Amino acid sequence: MDDLIAGYRRFREVAWPERRQVFEQLAAKGQKPETLVVACSDSRVDPQMIFNAGPGEMFIVRNVANLVPPYQPDANYHGTSAAIEFAVRVLKVKQVVVMGHAQCGGVHALLDGAPPGAEDFVAEWMEIAEPARRMAEQSGLPGELRQRFCEQCCVKLSLSNLRGFPWVRERVAAGDLKLHGAYFGVASGRLEIMNDDGNFAAV
């Protein structure tokens, strides 16, 4: 906690004076982000840093392996779906970016089994990505290439699941909402964007 408090003090001394007016405007007028980013919880993959975005510019949802579950309104808890609903229907974001990344622990658990201590929730959560696992297994790719392929398949799967949300599908059809896939290389710092053909290319 001492490190966090020290970080906060640096924020108050350096960043707050520079951005005070921005925060005051956000407090007075509310948030109006144009982009929803669905990203992984991995501590090495910070969407705000990667996209050089400031406060109020992006609505960010982070979970293990940047997964969007299927549309399933029921009595269970749906944290990711609730955040998507709020961003799309209330904030009316104009675009959604699903960003996967290299060396994803969730995808590793999907392919090779959850590590000890991650059996209660991680293993079941990653069952959402079972279609991606099957595609990776069928690819015949070795080791790291199979992992990378599966990470990108998870992005595609999440985008497909997003289109299963009726109000996402309606806004996309109306031209009011665009869906994008992205992939970040942790070691390289390079961002790739998914093209219409489903391939990822560096920007």
C-alpha cells in the first residue's frame, strides 16, 4: 500500500495540476467516451497507455483473456455484459475495440489447463473460448505459434459474441457503431489491427 500511496502523491504533485481542468469538466458534464475497449486484466497490457488516451476518452472493461461472453440475460452475474450494455446503450460509444495480447495467461490456461489455485473461476470462465481452443488445436501449429493463433481467435470469438447482443447488432447495422479487433505484443510494443479478412496487420 505504501507504493500506491507514493504513486498517488506523485499524481497529485505532477499530473493533477496539469489535468485538473479536465477532471473538473468530467465531473461537471459527465463522461462521454467514444470508445469501449474490452481488454485483458494482464498488468502488462494497459489500454490507456497503449492508446495514449486521457481521462474520459475510453470506457474500459478488463477481464481474463479479454473475453465477451455470449448474450445471456438471466439471473446470474454478468459483469462484462453489464459494462458493455452501459457503454453501448447508455453512453452510446461509437466504436468497440476487443484487444488481445501476446503471452496471455488465460489463453495458456485454455490450451494447457488452469494453473494451481485458479480452478474455482478461471477454468470455467475460459470455457467461453472453447471454440478458439478447438481452432488452435486443429491448426497444427507448434508452441508459441499455437498460443498466438489462439489469442487472436479469442479476439474474433469475442467480436462474434458481441454481434449476438441485439442492441449491438442493431447499432452496427444502422452504422452507428463499429467493431474492431486488435492484438498487442507485450515484448515488441507493437499493435496489430484485424482487417476485414480476419488477418492481423501492424499499424
